[in-house]
Amino acid sequence: MSGTEYFSGFEVIRAAMEVEKNGHRFYASMVVKAYTDLAREMFAQLAQDEVIHLQTLEKIATQYQQGAFWDNEEEFLPYLQQFNDKQIFPTADQVDAALVSEQGDIKALDLAIIAEEKFAAYFDKAASHARTEDGKKAFAWLAGEEGRHAQLLKDRKAKLLKK
């Protein structure tokens, strides 16, 4: 877990904010690249959902403000930077490769589902390793949110397949 067990709830929330920002960029780019109106509408809604999640996280962060700033910034900043890593959300090349066929919207949704499931699993594992109660709570909440995102995507994929 690369030290995640030592992070405070505030640090966890900060990391999640990076996830939501990158998720918004990913889904906003998909709006432009999608083939069908239904997919464009779906990706636009997902992009907006990420904005709402970011706003929620900003509100939640106030609950963790006491002792919010970390002593181990040199360890935490690389952790935050990993959420900008192209391995977390699909790269533009991966998305473009998925979109080259008529099934492109479905393949793009599959990429998004995989990303959300990875985040849910990561945060779930981090919750089990966290040593502070606020860190455990924050990681567990995030795991639940990412799991809900994945299920939402699966539901929307099923709707798209029916069309």
C-alpha cells in the first residue's frame, strides 16, 4: 500500500479529489469522441457526476481539517501524483483504439468500468490497512463511491446495449 496506512482522512480526501478531477477530464473527453447521442449524453452525465463528487469531497474535507496537513509531504505528494498517472484512467491512445469500431462506445464504457473497479479495490484495500480511524472511514467511503460508479457504468452499458 506504499504507506497509505499512515495517511490521515484529509490526505485520503485530497487523493480522492485528484481521482475525481482526472475522472472528469476522462469523461469530458469521451463526450467528444463517442459515436452515439446516447453515449455522448451518458459521458456528459458522468463528467458532471465527477464534478458533483468533487464538490462533495470538498465539503467532507472540512470534517478532517484538524491535523489536516501532513508531516510527511515528501511521501504524500508522489502518492497524489500517481492519480495523474496514465495507468489509472485509460490513456488517450487506449480510448482512441477502443473507439475505432461501431462497438466503440461499449468498449469505452468497459475501460471506464475497469478504472472505477480498480479505484474501488484500491480504496477498499487501503481502508483495511489504514491505522487511523478517520483514514479507515475515508478510504471505506471512497471504496463505496467508486463501487457505485462502476455499477452505474454497468447499468448504463446495459441500457446502451438495448438500443
